Amino acid sequence: AQTVTQSQPEMSVQEAETVTLSCTYDTSESNYYLFWYKQPPSRQMILVIRQEAYKQQNATENRFSVNFQKAAKSFSLKISDSQLGDTAMYFCAFMKVSGSRLTFGEGTQLTVNP
Amino acid sequence: GAVVSQHPSWVICKSGTSVKIECRSLDFQATTMFWYRQFPKQSLMLMATSNEGSKATYEQGVEKDKFLINHASLTLSTLTVTSAHPEDSSFYICSAKNPGRSTDTQYFGPGTRLTVL
């Protein structure tokens, strides 16, 4: 079974600064997908970024980028130039290539302060 | 496209009654949809995987007779909470895969808040 761990229940950052959210996972699979989703106060789950494990290059989406360390089973999310709208619960998630179910971490509540 | 809607967005019902929640993929056909439950300040817990035209696959510990799932078309899945009790109060979220866009990414509905009195 896969597990996803987010060890930071809460984090805060000043507007315009950079913040990194941590995620580690455990799996015996060699190929899989990793995701970061955000859930703002509206509670709508929004895909932030995805990474395919067989790709060594770290995924980037505008101000969001990941540091994917496959050997260490680490998948951190870096948010640059933080904005007030980035305030949300962030979930790291894992999915096997051969499967369809997502395994979520416990979440990190990020607050961006003005 | 990858828009998923849910209806209703919130519902209050009396204990013992049944409540139906709809999940629709608005601009794509979804052969697979998922139902999650989320308690306040907690993560999403997968309840079941719904496949169009077949029986849903329930996660361990989820009562399939209490949480009835129907996926009768490629754009609609329903979750019916039967004989609801206060402990069923929660936030229910559905998601769907858009195979025409990505085989791995799930797109989520806005959720339904259920309160059982």
C-alpha cells in the first residue's frame, strides 16, 4: 500500500516571498504520478501541478514548481512570489500508473500574509 | 474541458431520510468517477470508485447499502445516503477522469455539504 506524508500541518509566508511545502511518500512501484492539489476556503479542489515519476525533469507551472527526488521519495512544492490567493489547504497525492485511485496526504494549511 | 459540477451544494435533512447527491461532468464523458468524504480540517477519504454501466467498487469500511452509488451515464454519477444519521454529516466531493485530456488527472466537483439533524 502507498502512503503519503505531509509533515507540516500549517505554514505561513509573507506576500511576495517564497515558500516550500514538503511531501514524502512510500511505494514499491517504479512508475507513478504525483500531484499537488490546493483547496481554498471555497473547498473546491484545484490541480496545481503534476509529475510523472519516469520524468527526471521537475514540473513547473508558472509560480509553482516541484523538487522531485525519486530515490528519496520526496516531492516538495515551491511557491514563488506568494499571493494572497494562494492561501489554501495543499494536498500532496500519489497515483499508480496502473491504477486510478488517489492517495492523499494529510494536507498543509498555507496562509499568505499581507 | 474538465468541469465537474455537483448538486446540491449544501443540503440539510432530518435523521432517517435519504439524500441524493449528483455529480456531472459538464464538458466531457467520464467513464470513471470517484466519491470522497472530507471531515473538517482533514484530508479526503475515498469512499468508492464508480464506473459507468457497472457496480461501484467500495473502499474497505464503507457501507455500500448505506451509500448507494449509481453511474448510469457517461456524464452523471449519483450518491444516495440512505437513512441518514447525524454521523453522516460531512462534506462529500466527487471527481472524474477526462480520458480525452489526461489518463491520470482527476477533476473535482465543488463538493456538497450534508447536515443531518
